[in-house]
Amino acid sequence: MTASTLRRIGHPLRFACRNGIASRSSLSSAYWVHHSLQPPSSMLRQQMLLGQLPARGGHLQVCSAAVAMKDEAKYVGHPPQAHAEVRTAEPTAAAPVLAAAPWMVAFLPAALLPGSLADADYRWLFESFVGYGSVGMGVQGLVSWGIFVNPRLEAMPRIRREGTVGKLPLLPYSAMAAQGLVWITYGVLVNNPAIWTPSFVGLVFGVYYWSVYSRFCPAGADWLPFTQRHHQVGFVATAALCAVSCTLLDATSAVTVLGLTGNVMTMAMFGGPLAAMRTVIEEKSTRAMTLGFTCIVNLNCNMWFFYAYFMLNDPYIYFQDGVGLLLTTVQLALFARYGIHR
């Protein structure tokens, strides 16, 4: 089985339709693949951990009632008795995502299916645009740096100049550090430096901003939200969750736990933009939002969504960035409606 074929197996329903193995209407929700393989590549390993190519022993085995492929032979319908050794794959954490595959195949063109650009010649732009050795970062990681650096140019100088944090919240900085820790661990587990390298930068900047904030934060401040102690406990709990996931859980379960945790933290962070949009609509003024920061967050979400959806087929990443893309697009629409506050 060629490397090209293996890459296409990551999206078997699309591959089956495109190569005439089965029509869209005849496809069911799963497929068979049973073939001896060498140790999986980074992309295949990530698909296995996400439940898209379950791994068992020295084989990749995924069962279904639609398409069987073995030793370059193609079958439609149930596999012959000679292939009885193909066993039903164990349920994975990504089963709800996979269950939606028939619906997506039926209603979306092949070019818009998740993972449809996994073989794109320009994928290196998103994984090794800059780097050293086996450690690389894509253009979307560099854009993320803009978000991480922004407080260094705006909020931190203001805090030092005024000698106090005023009523600025600590949450953006403590969350930056905690989320960085989660996505570093996630990226290492799926063996994708394009994920963990920018997350490491986020962790470093988050801890730095947190230290500056703490230096100028009044004792007993409880608008951070809550207190410094609550944020410290939350960060320690996040670190413990990452450690437990890596040491006590199997790889697939660990990826699921960390992916869901990262999404929950991101959804909580969206409370700020939602509140800001409500204020803008009530006051008919955009003074509660900054255009530059909104633009860079929108660009960041655009690029991460594109990479995670079309190349990785990783719902844990493209879901949160899809929501962020929607919110920042609405914010940009509010700027267009009410103008830029000066």
C-alpha cells in the first residue's frame, strides 16, 4: 500500500466516492481497513489518537458495512469470509464526530470535507514555515504570537505607568498560561510540533504577564475574577490534569480529555467578547473593543480553523477556532456598523 493511499485512508468515504468504489448514497457510516503497516507517521498517529484510524497491534483496523480494502483489493458491501479476521474497532472518544461523516459526505462536496487538503503541497506552510530540526511552526503559529505579544505592548506598559492594575482582570493572562499548558501536552501527545510550539510561547508569555500583574495587584483584589489564590489553584489543577492524562490514561483518552478541557477553557474566555458586543450594541459605540486586537484574533482563528479542519481533521481545534472566528467576524461587523471609537 503506497504512502499516498495511506494518506487517503484518513478520509475513506471521500476516497471511496472519488475512486468509484461506492456511490455517496450507498455509503454507510464506517469502512474496513486491514493492512500491516510500519510505525505510523505523525499525521496517521494523530488520526489514530483522535479515533479516526483506531490502532490495534501492528495493524490499523477500522470496520464498517460499506467499503473493504485489503492487499490493494476493493470490495463493496460486506467483506468475504476470508477476511473474517477483521474485527470491529473499539469505540473511541471521537465516535460522535465520526458518526456525522455520512451526513457530511452526503451534503458537502469532497473539497469541503474535513481533511480534504491533507495532501496539499503547501501544507508545510502550516507545519514547518519556521523551525529547527524536527521542531517547526507554521504561519498560524506566528500569527498567534501577535496575540501573545499584544499585552506586552498595551496592557503591561499601562500597568507599570500607573503603578496599579486598576480594574483590569487577571483572567486573560492566567488563562493564556493554563491553555498553553493544555495545548502543549495535547500537541506532544499527537506528535505535532505545529501545535505545541506556539502553545509553549503562550505559556511563557502568560506566566510573565501574570507575574507583572501580581506585582501591581492590590492585596485582597477579588475582581480578577475571584482572587489570586483561585487563579493559582486553577493553574495547579490544570497542570495536575495534564500530568494525570499523560501518565495514567491511554493516549486516545488523554487526547480526548485534554481536547475537551482546552475547548471548555476557550468557551469560558469567550464571555469577555460576548459582554463587549452587548455593550457596543447598547451604547452604539465600539469603545469597549479594539479594532487591531479584533483583527489579529480573527486572522488567528481563520488560519487555525483552516489548518485543523482541512488538513488535520481535528475537531478539538477547529471547533473552538470556528466559534472564535464567528464571534470576531460579528465584532468586525459592529465596527463597520458603528465605526471606530477614537
